[in-house]
Amino acid sequence: MQGGTTPRKRKAPPPPRSPLQVQGLPPSPQPRSPAPPAKPPGRQPPSPSPRPTETQRSAQAAEDEEVFEEIRRLRLERGRLLQRIKAFELQQQSALSALEELKQRLKETEAERDKLLEELKGGHGVGASDSEDMDEMFDFPEKLLSKRSRASPAQDEATSRGDADSANPSPLPGDHGAVAELRKQIEELASQNSELVLKVQMLEMFEKDDTDMQSSSSDFVPIVQYETLRKEFEVLQERLSAARASDEASSVAEDGGDEKSQGGGADAASVEALKKKLRGLKEQLASSQSELKELKEQMRLGVLSVECGEGDTAAAGAGATEEEEEEEEEGPDDEAQQLRARVTELEEELAKRLTQAGGQSSRDRATIKQLTEKVEELRAAPSQRESAEEEGGERDGEGGKAAECLRRKVAELEAALAEGGTSGKDGGAARDGAQVRRLQERLGELEDELRKSVPRSELEEVQVTLGLQCEQLARERVDVARRLNNALLDLERLRPPPRGEDDEEEEEEEEEEEHSESSVPSGISERSRRSVAAVREELEVARQEAAQALDCLCAERECRAQDALQLKDAVPLSKHREALSAVSEQLAQTLQELQEEKSLRGQAEEQAAGLEASLQAMQEAVPKEEHEKVKVSRKHNQWDDDTGVAAQPK
């Protein structure tokens, strides 16, 4: 190839401007050479100064044009050489692939030959003929040359020599020579290419032009990358199939039972129904407590109205009121204890929720923070109430307010916990629906029993207060009867003995006389009459008050008897608390299971989304077979183009 490039450079025509300048330069000194003798001697020194400047300029212009022309030619030659290098590289790759194919065919033919030799040995027992056949078959791979190797004259000579010497065993095959020649040509082209690259770099540094030196093409995808992508795609397909199988298994497990097939849509409605029932129970409890307080106040007022100014009755009344106040204080204390127990239960539930929902969002964290603040307020409320009771004054009002505040806060805590439970249940599975419904039914039964029942401590308190009130009313009744007897005795003493009509007339006359005589006995009789009238009025008032007190006592006794009959079937408070704790534990377990299933389902959904994304990304990938076909067809086209260019006459 080097001998082909040099004659082109020598035969190339000169630049268009160089011959004109070459023709103009030599004749210029000829006409001007005889001019100096004709001119005077004084004008000779300034004439040679412009001549060298013009010649220098013309020479520089000619050199620049030649340099530019040489640069253009080198660029064109470099482009042609690069194209040829690419063609030879492709030819080398195709030759390597053809060699691999030939080796494969050689292996196949050798295997077939071995089989045939075995058959021949089995059929014919001639050793000499087998050895000759072996030698001839060893010469057979030399004939398996490709069309490309046959196109060159050296390969034609090798094939002709192989055909002529086919009878004699030839140890050197013809294809090795072709490969060696191709390698030599590639090495020569590579050396020429390196020289041209150096020249072009120097010229580009001179011109400050940036040219593209990369000879690799990015028209095809690397096989390694294609294989890695295909393996990743297969792995993702396997994961997707496993996830779909797990989803189908979970759906089959959910649809297995009759109770589990109803779905998880009823959970929210059941939770709302439970909230309503709980609110109704709280309202009934508050109304019953308010009615009990009103009854206690009425009884206390009725007892105090019967009392009079005597010391015994006052002492008895004071003792009764103190006992009632102590009982009323014990009642709110019991309520406060119950509320504290409820607060501890709620704190335990909050702790469980906090452990279960460790990775919740900021909204859940805010609700948990509010709940903890409410629990701290609930803790501080009983201590404030106890300090207020120690200070004294308005105990009942403050205790009632504290109890109402505690109830409200407990209601808020339960509502917040119910909301948290519903938010945790939103992503739960339907297979726990039957267990949740059973727990709800059990809770409804416990609520019905709670409606029908009253705590035993409250029943005992009511019985004690009724006994004390009955004893106090009996003492007051005895006191009132004694006072009535005393008043009747005083009235009998003050009343005069009975007499006849004559006696009465005489008495009137005597009284008139006495009145006329002195006014002292008249004043005594008026005083006695006034005292009798006042005593009668007091007796009537006492009788009325006693009748009212007796009526109230009878009505209260009847009410208490009815309440006692209703309270016979009441459930103890300890059993009720145990049942509630068991139900709360079961609910916590179900909530934890639902949370776990929610997390598993979220993971499965994330995996499915990732697999779908990867599938969408890989849908536009080209199959390997089509890629190989396009690659082979492109190589053949390039080889045909190169062979056509080489076949053209230079």
C-alpha cells in the first residue's frame, strides 16, 4: 500500500497559482537587466530594494499555497486510510469468525470421519487402505477455504498447490499463509496510520483545528451489556412470578372461610358503632351519678329540715352530715381510682401502639405527642384535686369538676386510640374479620351487663347511707314524739277544769269584777293564751314536717328496695375489669397482626411496582438474535463494498 500512495503524490498536478508565479519570476530580471546601463549612475542604488520584497512575498505565497494543498491532500489521504483500516478491521473480524466456523466444521468432519473409520474397520479389515484414507482425510481441511481467501492470488496459488499435491501428504495448510499475509497487511496499515496520525496532529496544532480522531463506531450494542440486561430481565421476571404467586396464595387464603369472605369494609362501621355505644354508656353513667347526687342532697335537706334547735338533734344532724360528706368524698375517690385505672390502661395501649407503629408518619407522631400530653394532664389532675381537698372549701364542686374533666380526657384518649386503630386497620386483610366481629359481640355483651349492673362498692355505700339515714330518721321521730307529748302536757296544765253554765255565768261576773278591780289577772290570762296559740302553731308545723319526712322516707325506701332487687344480678367490678383487659389484649394482638400484614403487602406492592418499571424499561430492548442478524448483514455489506472498491482498476 505504501508504493501505491507515493506515485499519487508525485503525479498530482501542481497548484493553480504556482506556475503563474514561476513563469513571472524568471522573465522579470531579463528585461530589467539591460536597464541599469541606460540609466544614470545616481539612480542605481534605490532600484534593488523593491525587487527582493516582491520576490519574498511571491515565494511566501507560493509556499503557503503548497503547504495548504499538502494539508488538504494529507487530510483526504488520512480519511481514505481510516476507511480502509475500518474495512480491514471488519475483514479481520469476519476472517476470525470464518476461521471459527471452519474449525467447528473441521471438528464435525473429524467426528464424522472417526465414525466412518470405525464403520470401515468393522466392515473391512484392510490396514493399508485405512492409512491412505487417513492421509487423504488429513488433507481435506486444506480445501475448506473461504471465498475471501480464494480471491487473492497468493491464496489461489496455495489452493492450486494443494490440489496438485493432494496425493502427497502436505503438513502446512494454506489458510495459515493467508492469515499471516492478512496480519502483515494489518500491521503495515497500522504503522502507516500511526505515521499519518502524527502528521495530522502536527498540522492541526499548526492550524488550531480540532478533528475527531475516534475510529470506533457506536452503531451496535455490546454483547456483554446485552447479556447482563437479559439476565437482569430474567431475574426480575422470576421475582414478579413469585410475587404474583404469593398474592394469589394470600387471596385464596383470605377467601377460604365463609366469615372471612365478607371483606374488611365492615371494620370502619363496626368501630363507629362501638364509639357510639361507648358514648351512650358514658352519658348514662354521668346521668346516673348526677341523679344519685341529687337524691343525696334531697335526703340531706329533708333531714336538716326536721331538725330543731336542740343540742342532741343538732349533734346527730352534724354527725350525719359529716358521715354523708365522708361518703360523698369516698364516692368521688372511688371514681378517681377507676379513672386512674382507666388512664393506666390507656397508657399501656399507647405504649403498645408506640412499639408497633415505630415507622409512622409525622401526623401519627403528632397525635401520639398529643395523647402523651393528655395522659400527663390526667396524671396531674388527681394530685391537683387532692391538694384542693386538703385546702378545704367547696370540696364537692371541685371534685365534681375534676371528675368531669377526667371523664372528658378519657373520652378524648379513647377516641384518639380508636382513630389510630382505624388508621392501622385500613390496610389490614379481611381474614381477621371473624375474630374482630367475635370481639365486638363480646364487647356488646359486656356493655349490656354493665348497663344492667352497678359496682358492688357503690351498692354497699348506698346500703350504709340508707341504714344511717333510717336510724337518724328514727331518732328524729322519737324526738318529735317526745316534744309533742311535752307540748300536750303543757297545754293540759294551762287549760282550766270544765264547769256548768251557772258556774260559767258566775265566773264571767267574777271576772268582770276582778277586771274592774285590777288588771293583773287579765294580763296573766292573755299571756297564757298567747303561749298556747304559739305552742299549737309549732305543733302543727312539726306535724306537717314529720308527715313530709315520713312520706320522703317511704318513697326513698321503696326506690332503694327496687334498686337492691335490680342489683342482685350485677357483675362484680373485678370480673368486669378482667373481661375488659382480655378484650383489649385480643384487640391489640389483632391490630399487631393487621399491622404486620399491612407492612408485608406494602413491600409486595413496592416490589411489583419496581418489577413493572423494569419491564417497561426493558420492553424496547432488541432481541439478541435480531441484533446478531443485523450485525452479520452489516459486515457482509461492508465486505462487499470493500471487495468492489478493491476490484476497481487503479
